[in-house]
Amino acid sequence: MTGVLGTAGATFAAIGREIIEIDPAGRRARLAMRVALSVVAAVTLAQMLRLNDVWWAGISGFLASQATRPDSLQRSLLRVIGTLVGAALGCAAMALFAYDRGALLLVLLVCGTVGVTGMSVANHGYAWLLGGLTANMIVMMSMNDPALTPFVAFDRIAGVTVGCVAAVTMALTLAPRADDLPPAPPTPGWRDLLGAQWPAVEHGLRAGLTVMAMPLVWDLLGLPTLSQMAITAIAVMGVPVTGQAADAVGAAVLARGVQRIIGCLTGGLFGLLLLSMPVFADYPVWLVALFGGVWLAAWLQTSTRGTAYAAVQAAMVFIMTVVQGDGPAQSIMPGIERFVGILGGLMVLLVIGLMLWPVHRAAPPGAPTSPPG
């Protein structure tokens, strides 16, 4: 409890400092403007194309926008590839096991485990994570009505593609060509999974078991937005673990869970505040409000004070709250349902984590402090 309160207090304090220190003329402000423009462009294009899940195009525009052109192009490409592969896997699973609940639960376990493990050990781990996430979303959203499978897959692919197209367009137009950051360290790959890389596999298994348990909890409690519960588990557990001690990984997952709640509360309440204003029903005002909310979240995302993950969650819930169809949102229920789904996912994740988290006992006197080679 102390760790949770400490993380929450530090996050709120950092957000307050970042808001006070906003510099509308700096590099971070320009990046935030580009991210906000990407979201507005993605939402507008998705509305013109009459997509069902307009909000997902906006979220993809936000997540695919990076600091430079190469980074935005790479992130968009990985996001689209991961989504396509995950959609194909989800459709194949439903075609093979549409009415076999046990087999579909195993599919959720495998996809969740491989996606989170790949995030830690594989090259292009973001695509692995998106693949597992997308496959699980399609399976969960189609479990009770397999006939929905192709429509769910199409909506997911279309929304992600539109958002990434908007992000790439803004990157090519406004982003710098490159930065001076050092290249990312090489990943260990899929070798030695039962040895040196076992912590990553163990971490992935916890995520997979959590996702597999969610339909059972959903049926038992009648919770809404099952797919959002899956997103919560995989996103929170998507912390690379290679080379980290188990307690450090646990702290990272805990911090992500707390920041996810803070971000969702902040984004949802801000969206609710806007929805309560009559002027918000005017389309131009609605677009300006969408731009402003995303700009603020993008500013917080680039902070070095540890607000990045909370800012991403705030942006996602804000977009889903205010973007619901062809125009200004008429209801706050999508945001409420998403938040309930997130809470449900975090509760399942907490229970699974407490049951399966490795227990470390003190070594006896004279024992080696590291495992034998």
C-alpha cells in the first residue's frame, strides 16, 4: 500500500510541475502539436470513411507519433504489421475453435504469453505485443457471437491503419529527420528461453494466464468491455524484463498499474467535463477541445519526471470518451465502460500476480549470491 500511495503521489506531483512549466514555444510543444494534429486528422479521416471505431483511429494516431520521422515510420509499420498478424491469428482461432470455449481460452493464454514475452526478448517487440493484443481482442469480442469475427477484425485493422497513416503524414510533413540518441541495445532473441531468458517467459505466462482468466471473470460478474480488460493485462504486463531482478519487474508492473488508473481517471474526468458543456456539441469547438486535450497529454508524455505512461493512458481514455462516432460525443458511457474494464483487468492481474509471483527466500550463510554458470 505504501508503494502504491508513493507512486500515485509522485505521479500527481510530477503532472502538476509539468503543467506549471509548459513552454508553448519549445521542442516538446512542437512535438505535442504534431501528435495532436495526427489525432485530429486520424479522427476526421475515420469519420469521413464511416468507420465504426473512430476512437481507435485517434488512439493509433497518438501512439504511432514519435519524435522523429524514422521513429514514427518504424512505430507505424510495426503497429500495422502486428495488428495484421494478430487479426489473422484471431480470425484463424475463431474459425477453428468458434464453439470450443476451452480451446479459445488456450488461444488467449498462448497469444498473451507470446506477445508479452516477445516484447521483452524479440527484435521489434512492439509488433509482438500488438500481435498478441490484437489476437486476444478479436477472440474475446467474438466469443459470444463468432459471426462478428470478420467485422471486429476489419474495424481493428481499419482504425489502426488510418491512425498510422495520419501519424506518418504528419511526421513526413513536420517532424525532424533524425535525432542524436544512441541506438537501442540489441535484444537477446528467442534463444535460451528456459535458461537465462526464463524470467521473460515467466512474466509472459503471468500475463497469458491473466488474460485467459478474464472471460471466466466476465461471465461470473457480468463485467462490460472484456477486450479492455485484456488490453489492461497485456499493456501493464508489457514491461521488458530481460536482465532485471524479479522484484524490480514487480515494481515496474505495479507502477504501470497505478499510473494507468491515474491516467484513466484524469483523461476520463477531463472528457466528462467537456461533455458537460453545451458548446461542446458544436463540431469546430469539439475538434479544438480534442486537439487541446491530446496536446496536453502529449506534453506530459515527453516528460522526464515519470508521467509518460499515465499521459498515454489519459490520452487513450480522453479520446475514447470524446470520440464516439461521426461527430461530437453524445454519451459518456464508452469512457465509463472502458474504465470499468480497466479496473476489472487490474483486479484480475493483481490476483494472478499475487498467486504466481516468484517468492525469493534468503540464501543460507556461505551460499553463492548468483546462480551457477
